[in-house]
Amino acid sequence: MAEENAAVVDQPEVDAKSAGLRYVSDNKPGIRRERRGDDFVYFDVNGRQIEDEKELKRIRSIGIPPAYENVWICPYANGHLQATGYDARGRKQYRYHPQWRRVRDENKYDRMMLFGKALPKIRARVAEDLAKPGLSREKVLATIVKLLEVSRIRVGNEEYAKTNHSFGLSTMRNRHVKVEGSRMVFRFRGKSGKRHAIEVADRRIARVVAKCQELPGQHLFQYLDENEQPIEVGSDEVNAYLQEITGEQFTAKDFRTWSGTVLAAMALQEFEGVDTQAAAKKNVVAAIESVSKALGNTPAICRKCYVHPSIIEGYMEGTLVHELRVVADAKIRDDLGNMPPEEAAVLALLAKRLEKQEAEAAPAAAADGREAASALAGRLVNLARKERKKRNTNGNSGREAA
């Protein structure tokens, strides 16, 4: 397949351009706000108070919470980043342009197909590293990646562990897991303060986790360096390990996005056929709820961030089950036989629907190249077909948005 050689690259400047926006930075001068009584006044980059109602309406529409401090507001209506500020806990928060979020969401889901195709390679390397003796860096990282996949626990980061006392796999402490034979139970406070109790049964992984618990210190996942000294593992190392294996910019979060999509497809496939849109919507709600429980998210976040839109669209159109069971069969036989059937079916389905979207978008591209470029920005087909993208970019350069 052509997209097999596509690279996953995070290119925010390119994404901003594709969305018809200008890439900006809050390191540059921007609009500042000052409190006046119960309201705010705003000053432009030259220090003049803004009184233009259209501009004030734009600023207010960004929805910057009143409690934010050190607020920076983009002076351009088409800036990809519209505002930044610091919340009551001193954490930097961002407000992006809606078009930027749309393009980035599309890119996130398109990279999912590349991630799905990379999974056999990741799994083979993980199995190889788990077979190594001792507690080498590679073996401990492989253990975390295996747990990322089977437990669906977030990877976590040390900043959140220290400031929020919320944990993920890379920040677990010894007290967060109990090992009994092949069984592990992870009990911890996760994102947003939610308590989790997650059980995993895997004898090989359990042995590694138990050995990690024997090392000095409270940090669970540590490896032994060449001097037999324990070194703590961080989320950056986990992501670097994945990128080393694949040669792509994948991260630990991609496991959750992939898992959410596969779980949703399998859940929807189990429902009997329905005759009305209302019944179909009810089944979608039930499927999303089941996925949200597996991922530990709210249903709203689960649907928005972790389930590929094509899965829900296919079900609502009444084609999902056919595509999973029939269309995917040929793909599985041809080149996806090294994946579990349910994953191969989902991957083939997503590829098929993307091809369909591209074909449908072709007439629009001929009629209005700029609109099509925006609609298809970041799509997997553009990544895979670099030469065509270069030609389109050259053709549209004269119409680039300011």
C-alpha cells in the first residue's frame, strides 16, 4: 500500500497553513488584559486600549476564564493559538482556534492507521526485549509498553505526579501494585483524581514488576545501568523507545486512541440490525459508554478523543458490520494476517473509508483547490503521496491565507 512508507511528523506550521491560519507564538507581543472592577479591559501591542466592538467580541469569544493570570491574547483573528494564561495552580493553559483543533484532530486519527500498521513491529520488538535477562533498560521499557497495551493505563508524567498526585505507568510507585503469581492489581489515583483498580494477568510481566519492586526507592519502574545502579524511567524514555522501534513520532497515547477505536468497532458489531436512526444512536451511546469504562474516561471525552469518527459514521450509515466482516476479509488475507483479526478488520475498514473520502473529495479539489487542501489537510493520503502534495502546495501558493 502506498501509505506504508508515509512518515508521521508533527508539523504545526504546516497544519496551521493547511487550516488557513497563521502560526503564532506567545513569545511575541500580544494583547494583554487588565481587570477593571468586575470586568476586563484590553490593550493592543502598542499599549492602546481596545475599543473596537468587533475585536472585543472576538476576544471574549475565546472564553478565557476570569481567574487566569498573565494572559496573552493573539493580536490576529486567524492565529492558530488564540490565547494563553496561567490557572490558579500555576499551570499554563492554551486556547486554540477552532480550525486548528479540527485539523489536528484529523491528523491524529489519520496517524492511527500508521500506528495500527506499526503494531506488529512494536510487539515483535517488545517480545524480544522481554526475553532479555536482568533488568536492562530495554526490558523495563518493553514491560511498560506491554502494560500500556493490555491495561490501557496512561503513561503519566512526573510533573503531574508531583503537583496533582496523579499517576500513570511511568510514574507508578511500588505501593500502587500488588503482585501475586501471574496476577497484578494496580490501584492508583489517575488523571482528574479518579481512582483506578486495574487487574492484569501475565506471568512474564508480573516477574519483571516484582523484580522492579525489589530495587531501592519508591519509584516502581527502574532499570539497572552498566554499574548495576537503578535508574528511574520517565514517559519521555517510553516515547523515545517507541520512536526508536518504528522510526515514527508515535507516543504512548497512540495505544489508547487505537484501543478505543477497536473496542468501539467491536462493541457496535455485536448489536443486531436496527431500523431507525434513533435506535442506532442509542447503540452508539451504549458502545461509547463501554469503551469509556475500559479507558477510564467520560463518554464525552472518549467519543471526542479516542474513537475514530469513521467507526461511528459507518454504523450510522448501516455499513459498519458489512465493512468489518466482508470488505476487511480480503485485506486480512492479503497483508494484515500478522495482526489479530479484529484489529486487522478495523485497520482495513479505516483505509477503505479514507480511500472513499479521497475519491469523493477529488471533484471538489478540481473546483476549488484551496478548499480541498484545507479539507484534506494532514490526511494520511497526503502524507503518503508526498509528490502530489508538493504539486498541490505549489499550485495553491498564490492563494495562501494571510
